[in-house]
Amino acid sequence: MAELRLRALRGIGEIRPGERLGEVLTDALRHNDVVLRDHDVVAVCQKVVSKSENRYRELADETPTPKAVELAAICGKDARYVEVVLQQATDVVRCSRGVLIVRHKLGFVVANAGVDQSNIERGDERVLLLPEDPDASAERLRVHIEARHGVSVGVVVTDSFGRAWRKGVIGVALGCAGLQSLRDRRGERDRQGRELRITEVALGDQIASAATLVMGEADEGLPMVVISGLAAEAFDGHEPATALIRPAREDLFL
Amino acid sequence: MAELRLRALRGIGEIRPGERLGEVLTDALRHNDVVLRDHDVVAVCQKVVSKSENRYRELADETPTPKAVELAAICGKDARYVEVVLQQATDVVRCSRGVLIVRHKLGFVVANAGVDQSNIERGDERVLLLPEDPDASAERLRVHIEARHGVSVGVVVTDSFGRAWRKGVIGVALGCAGLQSLRDRRGERDRQGRELRITEVALGDQIASAATLVMGEADEGLPMVVISGLAAEAFDGHEPATALIRPAREDLFL
């Protein structure tokens, strides 16, 4: 029996700007009696990464451009919020009532450039950007784990994105270190010796979706998950999460 | 600690047309010493479902229409194969060298209408269609499990699809029974009492991606997976996998 085990760590509080996620993880592992092993993967919710990196922006500091004002009128969002979204974006993919989908400057196509405004409802005018370089955030945590725990693990920074054709959000890998986020299986054969029909597997996104199931989806519910039992081949080389981004000109589905 | 456990059952052989998947599962559970519990989910790879339902088609029986011949010339595939794909499709989304993406009559946007041609390379001219009604296939297996094992479980029929914007395939739910494939979280609040930012979660797809990780992605490697530890709320009501399909006219991303 092949077995995969996902353990979401309890007891992780609100993350403050400047707080080191490596230390938060180390404490949470101890608190939950979890020992990391080689070839485990640690999945971390984007939001705690952004908070530790102090990716807050104050809407009061923003002066919307005419383009932000125009789009805000169409989608019905705060023009200062739209301004922050546009600063994070290279293109607007779709703008309509309640909807603002962009290509983030990191390459991801995502609603509102992933800029979180969930604080606004309670009078806090800070919004939260995605991490500046999620692959680098993942790599920093991986290096910390290797140094502190003496094990070689993968790290995935997860988020939840909507997508074309299908309803509902799913987990995606925003950042990845220490494993192949995109696994090229060309040349591999199945047990009948035939070449595999499927040649590229988005391992990072599948790991993120699995982790999101146990994070409970609630913002910051259980933001760190330890995944054990992935096939060793996943760790044959490193592919950052940027490998998962299909450049617009190569898109097969559009 | 919240924990999710995925166990892929070993020892499942090639599935023959007419073979009952419920019996295959029952035997495999015994062989692997796995006992199903209420609120477990059984994930089953599409290919074994299609085989048990004898969804084979002989290319020799097909006479391509002029449209199939024309598209075959563009994408460089066998015109009889393209004919079978078109019979399963309502629209062609994209046709270019090596690429034929359609909207399947079940609603999914998928390469080659999910018609598998991996046998062709070894001289077998049979192709394999998706199950005729994957939600019904899932429900039949769920009913069998309830009757035979006395437990109330979810069933997900999984496949691997490519997608817009991102590289690599991920697991998706083709069929679903006994749980909410699409979970509506409107009105729910996080632990600070704020309304959740994300309101619809594609639980079925996330479960399929998690299961695919342990199926080993290889065709028929380990086609049945038992998933334990999902939140009980996932089973508050039933949503078939068709609930995950976004009608083209409502698509936000395109």
C-alpha cells in the first residue's frame, strides 16, 4: 500500500510582520510532536508568508490612476484597492461587475492579483499582497529546515485560485523549493512498458490542493502542513513554482 | 493536529469489461487490510471505470466526417480518432499541431475529449472513452459500498486534465457521489468572525489531485485510493461533479 499522510499543525497564532516562519514551524513541530523526515514536504499558506514579510499596503497611501478609477467603476471595487491590484499586474484579463482578473507580474493569472482585503470589512484599511518572490520564500524556509532539523525536505507556498472552465477554487503552488513543482515524465513507461500518455504533471499544484484540504480552507485556520509519503522521484531535482506558469503566447486552452 | 491519510490499494489487476468495480474494491480492501469508515472517500481512476463499463471503441469501425478529416490534418492525429473525439464533443476549443481541445458533451473542457489512445502504439486499435455518466458511476459504487460494507462514504472518479494559464496536468473530479464536490462556504466565518473571502471550494477536484499524487500518476498504477480524515462538513449534502462545470457563458476567466 502506498500511503500519503498530511498533518496540519495546530497552535500557530496570528503571524506578525518580521516574524520568522522557520522558527514558527520549529515551535509548531515540537508542539504537535511531529518530526520531519527526508522527503517530507512542508506546505505553508501564502497568507502567513505575506504577513511575515510585511506585505501590507495602506489604502490611505494610494492615489488611484485614471485607469484604476475607470476599472473600479466597472467592477465596483474601491479605486485605491484597484490601484494596488494594478501595481501588481502586467495585464487585465477580465473586468466586470464584482470581477477583476489580472496577470500578476509574477506570471499567475489570478483574481485581484491575489491582494487580500479581508481586513477592510472591520475598518482596517490595510491590504495584503502576495509574497514578493514566493519561490525565494519557499527556498528560505527549506534552507532553515535543512540547517535546523538536518533533513532535506520540499517546501510549497500554497494559495487558492479560481480557474477557467471550472467552478470553485483549488490549491495552487505559488512558491516551491526542494522538489519538482512540474514533473516531466517524458520517456517514463507504465507497467506494461508503454510510454506514458501524460508527460508533465503539476506536482506542486497537486500538493497544494491536497494540503489545502487539511488546512481547512479557512484563512489561517491551520497554515502549515507536513506531507509524508510522496514518491522519491519528486525530489530528483528542483523546479520552482514559476515552472508551472504557461506564458500567454503558449497557452493551449485559450 | 488535523490529519488526512490517503491509502492507495495494491494488487488491483487489469480491469475487464463487465467486471464489477464494487467487487474489485471489496477484494482490494481485504487484500490490503483496509477497513472503510463513515466519511472516508474512495477515489477511483477514470480509466478503470471506463474499462469496467466497456467504453472501448474500435477505430476500424469509424468513418471520419469531412470535419474530422480537416481537423485531423491540422492537429496531425488519425482522422478516425478525431472522429471519435468529435462524437464526444459539443465544441472544438482549440485545434493546432498536436493539440485538440474540446468541450466534452458532459461539459468538461479537455484534450481529445478524454479519449485514451494509449493502446494504439502497440497495434491495438481500440480507444477508450470517458464513462458515459461519471456521476452515476460514482453513485453506483457508493451504493455498493453502503450495502456491502455498511458505511457511508464519498466516491470520486478521478482524471488528469490540463488547464488554461498553467502547465502540467492535475487531478480533477469527473464523477462524484456522497459528498459535496463543490462546497459553498457563503455565510461561514473564520476564527476572527469575519466572513470568508473564498466562498466556493472545488472539494472534488482537490480530493482528485490529492488522490492522483498517491495513484502514482501512471496509468492504472494504483487506481483506487481510500482517503480518511476529511472534515465532516464535506458530507453535509451531495453535489455531483457536474456542479464543478462552469457554463461557457458564465466563465469569468475567459
